Amino acid sequence: MTDEQKAAYVMAQAALLNAKIAAMVNANTFERPGDKKYTEADFDAVIQDFQVLNHNYLIGFFHST
């Protein structure tokens, strides 16, 4: 994978993460204050699903051949 392809992959993963978080925020917007569909733990879990965006992973990813 070229450096440009690696960068495109990371950008696509970041866009997907942002879209998922935005959808969760939107779903919570229409719930009553005590009845949120997604909790803080749910948001943390989504972020954990995207370990490709972890700083240390990215350093290794871009230094790999």
C-alpha cells in the first residue's frame, strides 16, 4: 500500500467514525432527557471499534512498508 493509499484509508475510517457518532448523537436528540438511546459507554465502544485511528497504531501503519 502506498503512502497515499494509507492516508486515504485512514481518512475513510475517520469519516466512517464521524458518521456513526453523528447518527448516535442524532438519535439521542429526539429522545426524552432520561431516555437516551445511546450512553457514554456506547460512544466509547464505537471509538474502540476504530483502533486504526489510535495514535500508536498510525505511527506503525505509516512506517510499515
